[in-house]
Amino acid sequence: MTANQAQWGNCVAHAICCDIAADMFHKHDIVLDYKRAVQDVTRVGDAADGSYPADVLAVINKNKELFFYEEDGGSTNRFRVKIHYEHVEDGFLRLCKRMEGYDQMPKPTVVVMKPDTHSVVSGNIAHAVHAVAARGVYEPEDMAAEGGHVVHGRNSWGPNTPTISVHSGNYLYHVEFEVEIEKTWNYDGLPQPNPAQTGRFL
């Protein structure tokens, strides 16, 4: 499913949940209910209309009633997570280094960028700033001579723009984070052992 924030303006919630979902799958083989996660984070974190990623991550840590639910596929577990995060200013080269080799196994990172003047979400609402989940880094041929890099951004503007490019000219700042499962419960509210880490992560 391609993420689509539509009129909600909750790109920060989409980017954060995209990274949490990817991290949980990579580390624990857990498929999260992404849609519910975005709705819950938007609600408790007021994650719309200019939210800062670090502020929303702080709310996730503080709100003990916020859970991330496993996609219903035979399991009904829910999780409380703790986020360890760092806000990084003027760190495009650091971002590129963090993304090297992580196109399929991304280190959770939300990038705040300036979309170009032609970038719009559905309904033709232009964005002054935008948040995306960072993915792999590459050197396009037209920038290689200048030593330029581009970071893939997992976007939330629907199927017409599933990814967006982040480069030194539109990068503003980013937030690096790690996800830790604090507690696990089943559908009946009974505590469960935290899931083991996958071999691919280890």
C-alpha cells in the first residue's frame, strides 16, 4: 500500500511510522498495522501542520497509552516502544553516510526537506517543508562529476509520487532514531515475552 496523507498534512507521522514499521520487520519479523499506527501517532502527537519529528518522537516516548499493533494475520500482539533519537542540523553528508548500504534495511531516519515548487499533494496543496523516511543513497550520473549524492525519501503523497529525492540543495535537517520494544501484550492484555531478534538483523 502506498502511503497517502491526502489533506491531513501529517507527513511527519507517516515518515516516523514508515521507519518504525520497517525497523520492526527487519529486527523482529513483525508486520505492523501501518494505517492504525499513522492514525494513532497523528492523534496523540498532534502530528500535522508543521510538526517537528523530534517533538512527535518525544510524545511517543511519553504517552504510555500509545501502542503499535501487529497486522492481523493470526497474531494480535501490541507493543509499547521507546525511541532513542537525535536531531541533526546541517548534516546532509552524515545522512548520506548513514544511508549507505541500507536501501532495503534502512536505519530509521526522518528527513525534513524543501520540496520543489512543483511538488504538491492531492488537492494541489503546496508544501513549504516536507518530511520523508530516508532510504538508500546513490550518485546520479548528472551529479557524479560534482560529487553529489541523492537520498531516496519514502513519500506520503500517494501512488503518483511514492518516492522523492533529497539532495544538498533541498535538505534542511534530519532526525536519526532507534526503536526498542519495551513491552508486549496479547489481545487479552496479557504480558508476552518481547519478540526475538531476527538472524538478518543480528
